[in-house]
Amino acid sequence: MAITEIQTFSVPVSDQDRSRDFYRDVLGFQVLGDQQFTPEMRWVQLAPPSGTTSISLVTWFPTMSPGDLKGIVVETDDLEGDVARLTDAGVAFTSSIEEQPWGRFATFDDPDGNGIVLQHTTNRVLI
């Protein structure tokens, strides 16, 4: 078997429109797809502009509650600039910028409380 990548993962949300707008308009993700499959199931898929892994905003998994997902890690090349930009856009950070041997990071939540880590990696060997 040759698994080559993680293509997409599900993020549990309560309102797909609100979450799509947050990931697109605030975080800068691109909408890859937005399609209603059944009255109960809509596929909303987004990814960072240069990313290969995408997210799907889901409401239909009964065992996945909005806000339960923690540790969505996104990389930036300008941590201070993005923290300032996101703060100006109304994002409330749950941690200040923290230093680690591998780089720096700050954390915040999406509109449903799913935890996001914004990081700038300086030493991938230590991750």
C-alpha cells in the first residue's frame, strides 16, 4: 500500500455558511466545492491557496459535535502579521505567541470552537 497524502478531513460545524465565510473571508482559504447532495447533506470543501490538504465543513456526522475538533494546524510565513490581521478581523486568540524549539505559534478557535494552531516553523527536524 502506498498512501501518499491526507487529501481532506472533516471539521464539525453548526452553520456551514458561517463557517465557509470564516475560513474563506477571514483565513483566506479557497472554496473548492459547495454542493448540496441531499436535503441533509451539503459538501463544503476549502483549502489554503497553496495547500494540498483540504477541509470539509460537515453537519451530518452524529458523533462529531461542532467545536470538538482541536489541533487544526495551519502554517504561516508571517506569524506576527497574521496574528495582527486576524485580530483586526475579530478573531480572539486563546494564546499569545509562544516560542518552541521548532518555531512559534498562537492559537484561536473557529466560530464553533474548533481549535486552530497558527504556526511558523523554523526547524522542521524538531517537529
